[in-house]
Amino acid sequence: MSVNQLSEDAFYNLIDDLNSKGTTVVAPVRNEVGMVQYEKVTSSKDNFAFDEVIGRYSPKDAFFPQHETVLRYREGENGVEVKAEEPEINDTVLLGIRPCDAAAMISLNKVFTWDYIDNLFTERRKKAVIISIACNEADESCYCTSVGFAPDGKEGSDLLFSKIKGGGYLAEALTDEGETFIANNSTCFSKKDKSVELEPIAEVTDLGVNIEHIKRWLDKKENFEHKVWDDLAAKCVGCGGCTFVCPTCHCFDLVDEPYGDQGKRVKNWDGCQFDHFTLHASGHNPREHQPQRWRNRFHCKFKIYPDRFEKKGCVGCGRCIRVCPVNLDITEAMIEITAMES
Ligand code: SF4
Ligand code: SF4
């Protein structure tokens, strides 16, 4: 695969060029309250935040929106007519997401193509090019290296950009789609200069955890009701913030919204930390208490994802730690379980 480079100016020209061709560009932007989010950008003059460690929310909603209509229905003379929603899906470039978020897209893709192909997710992914920028800075919540990823990791990206000392980026194509992207935007790229020097890659704290050991521990039936869940999750208020910001959390709810003889079915993000997430119509709730919900989230990341998809459910982005209003830290559970016998 080819390695090219682009200057700082060419990087911003690329955003304008893509927009002028009608491509949707999603990039990290600082909003009016100072929060960095991944948003559709329309010009190189937008309030970009490519140097921010990571956005508050993950970029997953580019493929899996927080809310969308999936079908519409109408009661007619011959029964109920159902029409799947077919939104226009534009060519999209996710520009400047972090390598951990790109890796998370592979895990999400596994879920949405598992026992049912989610056309809306898969079509959006097919029409997108993912360009990550390697991290030159990490904060105290980042722990990608402890779960097998890296600040300059290549998993899930079509292109990896790395900052060049003095300005601009090295552009490494990682897939055929990445290679085609460079060919289609060749005016912004030039051949790699031999003397090019990269900015140092971020140093990420090593938690000293053992993911395989954690998995073995979770596999043991007797640990399902272990008191560690009560101890760790006692202060969780069930706000669901951790699930909404997580790039691999994928739960959603389907709700019918009727009006008269017609209506629509909508798909909304849901979260396993909400008390009503597993509430049955009978009133029974198999995860009645917050520690059970917290255990489920931990199992999902470190046991269910690896068992079902041979992928990790956690990429170490640290968002759940940053967002938690009661400072609950998933790495405390990882460290504590690593110290226990499996
Ligand atoms: S569990 Fe936390 S650290 Fe892991 S991917 Fe989700 S938000 Fe990031
Ligand atoms: S963000 Fe914190 S308090 Fe909210 S559900 Fe997650 S762990 Fe619980």
C-alpha cells in the first residue's frame, strides 16, 4: 500500500474539495460550549479540533444514528402496508477520528452483520472512507495499549494520517478504499519525502491488566455472582452516560409511533445501564439492581464480544471514565479482576 504526504494547506483544501464534490465530511469540531464532537463540516473554516485527545461522543453515529426511522406503515383496505425507510446515503469521509474509534467500527460492524444484516449501518459503512489521525497526546483516561490497541493503530481505518514535524501529515493507505481515495484526490497528496520526520506518538498508561485472564475469570460460573460487582457498582446512578459515549455500545430499541391509521417505527439508542432496559411487561426485571447491570456491561466488553465475534468490546478510549458523574472507572474492575485467581 502507498505512503504519501500532504501539507497543512492541502489537508484543509482536501476538506473543501470533498465538500465541493458533494461528499459528506465528518470531523472533530469544537462546539459553542467548548465540547468536541464529530460533526458534518462544510468548509475548511469550521471550528476544527483535530488536536483534541478525543471527542466527547464517539463517531459511531455517522453509521448508527442516535435516532432514526426504519419503516413507515399504514392500515389500508387490504391490511397493513409496510414500507422500509430508504434514506439517501451519501459518500462520507470520517476525517480525523482516533485509531481506537476506527478499531471500534470493526466491532460494531460485527454486531450489525451478525444474525441480521442491518442495511442502514452496512450501507453507510460501505459508502464511507475512514481516515484516522495517530494520537500524539493521550490523557489519564486513555488505555488503548492495555487492551491490545495502539495510539497509531491501523485496525479499522482506510487511511492513517500521522503528524509530520513542522506541519502536514504522512498518509498511509491501509485498504484498497484508502488507495482509491488517494488516487481520487491526488492533487492534495504528494510522494513521501525521504527526510520526513514524524511527531512522537502518544505515551499511553499501561494499566498492567491481563485481558485473557479477565476473560477466563468471567468465564467461571461462580464469579457471576461475585461480590466485586456490588463493591464496584454500588455508586452507579444508572445514568447511561457510559453506554452513550462508548464507541462499541450498540444497543437500541425499536418503538412504533402511531398516528391515526398510520405510523412509523423508530430506532433509538438504548443502554444496558438503564433500570428499564430489561424490564419485562410482567413487571419482572432480570437485572433488577444496578450491580447486575454494571456486570452485564463488563461482560459485554470482555466476554460476550470475544465469545461471539472474536473481537474486543473495549478499545480503551476512556470515554466512559471521563463522562461518569460519580467517577466510576471500568479500569478499577479490570485491575481488581486481574489480581484475582482465575
Ligand atoms: S468501555 Fe469505556 S473505554 Fe472501553 S471502548 Fe467503551 S467507552 Fe471506551
Ligand atoms: S456513566 Fe457512571 S453512573 Fe452513569 S451508568 Fe455509567 S457507570 Fe453508572
